[in-house]
Amino acid sequence: MNNKKKIEDEINFKNLLKNPLRLYGWFFLIVFVVILIGGIYYVKHLDAIYLNSTPTAIFAIDSVKVEEIPMKKGGIKPALDLSLVKSPLPEMLKKGKELFETTCSSCHGKEGKGDGPAGAALNPKPRNFHSDEGWVNGKSILGMFKTISEGIKGTGMSSYDYIPPKDRISIIHYIRTFGNYPGITDDAVSKLDETYHLSAGTVEPNTIPLELAIKDIIKENKPLIEKTNKIADEIKKSSDNNAKLFKSLTSNLTNSIYAIEEGSLLKDFNAFKNKIFADPLDLGFNSAILRLSDKQLKSLFDYLKNLTSKTVS
Ligand code: HEC
């Protein structure tokens, strides 16, 4: 007698193909395994998920590409020559026309008749610059400057204070060519200046080219960078337990040492520890460093302190 059962007797494969639902039990096992693997992956990468920030980086000199700023001496720069308010230069009229057509004519119309397409649905209607009627702030230079600078609340006329004062004056001069406007007296100019301080100087700081500034910074930091590289080489070569520990705690040895040195963190163990606990990633460490015991941390501290005091740049 043959007692041995064949597997085909246990599982009827033909039936299974006809009715795959019989695999239902296996399905649970598969889901369980998938969740388990996902869970392990999640926990392993918890550092990156939880401490989601970028560690410090040292850039190679050539990798910094910047738009150049010209060298310029600072000083007091007069904001607006008041004589231009009374008698504008021809190029100001040209600029005024350009700006009017790009910024204002959609409402006020190309000829300033208040009939631009964007103004059709507005209430009140955009001002007709050929007419004397309905002006809120008035046709004086002060009134118009006020309108353009501050807008008229509750209407389609908004503030255009981002347009430089000189260009605002240019637009006004262009609008004045549409019809009859009051003459510009000295009195009107000084009133305008009193209200908007157009002739008050603005202080401009000295500027130096960025490339020069970066070179300066690199020059200042050169000894520190050299020292950092020496210490990093030392740790890479070493088989000391602390060196091994250090290597396992950071993905970029040089960055971590640089950050520690730059922050003068090796003067005092508590300062070192506090900084690490406050922001390990800022020092280029992974969060495994948070799980070290005080003793391990102190030993690491002593090791680094000893190493850096021996290394001269
Ligand atoms: C979105 C539409 C719109 C645009 C764009 C616009 N305005 Fe107006 N503007 C108005 C409306 C509406 C009024 C009428 C407000 C009122 O009657 O209270 C007005 C009124 C004025 C007035 C008359 C103010 C007064 O005292 O009554 C001046 C001057 C003026 N705008 C200048 C300009 C200038 C300059 C520009 C471009 C830099 C400009 N506007 C762009 C809608 C516009």
C-alpha cells in the first residue's frame, strides 16, 4: 500500500484555476509581508522623513555662478530734479507716452478719452482727460500725482506707486497734452515736494562686485577650510573607535568638521551637546547621533577636541 499522498491530491490545481478565490488565504499573507517590508523601510528612513532639512554644504569656488554687480561708490542720490516737474525733457514726454499706452490706456483710452475697453464696465467710468468734469483730486500737478501715487479708493483707479516718481511726472506731462491744464507754478512744485518729498535724497550704500566679495570670504575662510581637510583626512585614515563612530554618523565628514569648527563647538562639551540636540542635520549628522549615550558623546567630543588641537592649519 502506498500511503504517501501526492500533492495533487491535496490541492486540486485544475479547480484552483477555475476558481482563483480559493487563494484568498494566501492573499492575507502577501498583504502582511508587503506591510512589514514597507514598515521596515519607513523606520529605516525615519531620519530623512522626520528631520527634513538640508545639511550644511561647502561649495567649490567654481560652482558659484552669480550675476556681476558693478563696483559703485555710495552716497546721497537726489531722487528727482524738481526743475523737471516744471519743464520736462523731451525724452520724458516720450517715456510718458510709452508708459501711458502700456499701463493706462486700457481704461483711459489711447487718446485719453476715458473709453478704453477695460474701462467700459467700470462705475465710475475712467476719467476723460479732455474734459474738465468730474475730477476728484483735480487737474493740478499735485492732484494728478496724488491720484497716480495713491489711487482713488473704491474705484477702478488703483495706486501706481511702483512707477518711479520721475516716470509718474512724465506720464502726467503726457496726459497734459490732451487738453487744457493749469500752468505749473513754483508754488505748485514746492507743494508737491512738501507732500511727497521728491527732492529728498536717498542714501545708497557702497557696493563691490560679488566676485570680489566671494574671493574675500574664501580668503578669510581659507585657513579653516585647510584645517578641516587635514582633520577629515586624519579621521578617514584612523581605525580608532571614535573615528569609526564619527564616520558612521555623518554622510559628509568634511562638512561636519567644518560646521563644528566654524561654530567653535569644541570649547565646551555642553555647548557641543546642545547644538547637536538642537539641530544635528545642521552639523551634517544623521539622527543616529541623538541615540548616543552621554558617555559615547563625551568620548567623541574628547577625541575630536584632541585631534583638532593637534592639527594646525
Ligand atoms: C483699471 C482701469 C484703470 C486704469 C488701468 C487706470 N485708471 Fe485712472 N482712473 C480709472 C477710473 C475708473 C477713474 C475714475 C475714478 C473716479 O472717478 O473716482 C480714473 C481716474 C483717473 C484720474 C483722474 C483722477 C481725478 O482727480 O478724478 C487720473 C489722473 C488717472 N486716472 C490717471 C491714470 C494713470 C496715469 C493711469 C496709468 C498709470 C491710470 N489712470 C490707469 C481707471 C483706471
